[in-house]
Amino acid sequence: MNEVVGRDDLLLVTLDTLRFDVAAELAAEGRIPHLARHLPGGVWEKRHAPGSFTYASHQAMFAGFLPTPAAQGPHPRLFAARFAGSETAEGRTFVFDTPDLVSALAGVGYRTVCIGGVGFFNKRGPLGSVLPGLFQESHWEPEFGVASPTSFEAQVRRAEEVVAALPTDRRMFLFVNVPSLHQPNWFHLPGATRAAGDSRATHAAALEYVDRHIGRLFAAASSRRRCFAIVCSDHGTAYGDGGFTGHRLGHEAVWTVPYAHFFLEASA
């Protein structure tokens, strides 16, 4: 990462609330072709989330604690704040001396941009302003939120506008929090109803919706130079698993998430 930072643009996409099992099944069944073509070997890596809900998980990720591989470690990290005794920072790790990765990247010349999705990014109050407040530039509109059936399309349009307006010699760190998987997601499955509510099937349909549009986001992110991309979930959610529904709880469906990182070659 010490070679990547300062040379390439960076993209972090969190597919908010996406379960690992659903993501893995859809990749195996060929239902998310635009994502799968970038996944190493065509499969998601199984990882453990650093938190069980959006705020906690993103605070950790912005401090360098991305989801951890679901196997015995220690696992060297891509990014890490300088911390005495750290066992997961090594020579290839981008080590920074600020409290968070976002300000560290700004300090080495990156334009840091947040395109929010769920309520923790809506800037409508103090709590919803903390995470977007880390960035030099942040965007949120109701059309980007969880209640919008076209939220991701709207976010992609904004990302295209942001990238087009950025000077070509300025490196970019673009973060997009995708709300489509979060409840409510019933409207992504044809024939589903509000009364019936969300289910594992509507969750899967939401991921297929995201896949139909994510190619445009990848194209924008790599339109100026090569881009290093991280695509992952911040936590999963339960749909009756073991009697549980939702997240912010300790269940395998919540803690286990899909993860991938890869390069997007320059498309310009």
C-alpha cells in the first residue's frame, strides 16, 4: 500500500448490511456478473466485520480496521494508524499518524469525498454528521437514502459528477456507502409487497440491483488513472436466523461479511 498510496486513486464501497451467504450464492449462480468479474477468482472472501452496525463498523474501518479474514491471524492490514505494539502493521502497510485514514490521505494530497447512504451519513443532526465530517467533501440527499428504490443510481450519478469536476492531477479517495441492501429492500423484488416486508430474497434482489449499476461507478473511479478498490460489507443482518431479525446483535449472519479488493485499470 505504500506504493499504491500517492500513485493510484482509491475507492471504498461499503455494501451496507450485505450478508456473506447471500453475496456468495449470487456470485456462484452468476447473478452479479459485474461485481463477480472483479472478484479474485470470481468469489468473495469471507471476513468478520469490525462492528455489528454501521456507525461502529465504519469508525473502525476509517481507523484502518477493515473486515478481518475469517481464519486465525494475525492478518497484516492495508492501512493502520501508528500504534505501539500493533501486531497487524507490517512493512507493506500504509501507516499514518492521524486518527483516521481519511485525514491521512488528505494529508498526502488526496481529495477525500463521501457519498453517503444510510442515516449515519445524512448530516441531518450531530450523529449523522460525524462520519461524513471526516471528509473534505460529502454528499447526501433523500434520494440517496434507504427509502429510495433508486438510491444507488442516484449515488452513481453524483459520483460521476464529482469525478468529472476534479482536476486530473489531483488524487482522489472516493467513499460510497450503498444503502440498497438495508431495510427496507422489498421494493427491489418484483411482486414483493410492503405488507410482506423484507426477506432474504428481497435482500438478494437488492444486490442484483446494485450489480446492474456498479459498472458505472467503477468506470468513473478509474476514468483518470488506475484505481485501487475495496468492496465489502460493514455488517450483515438476520432474517429470522435463530429467531433473530436485524443487526446490532451477535449472530453469525451479522458478523460474517463479503470482502474483496482489486485494481481497476485506467479506462480513460
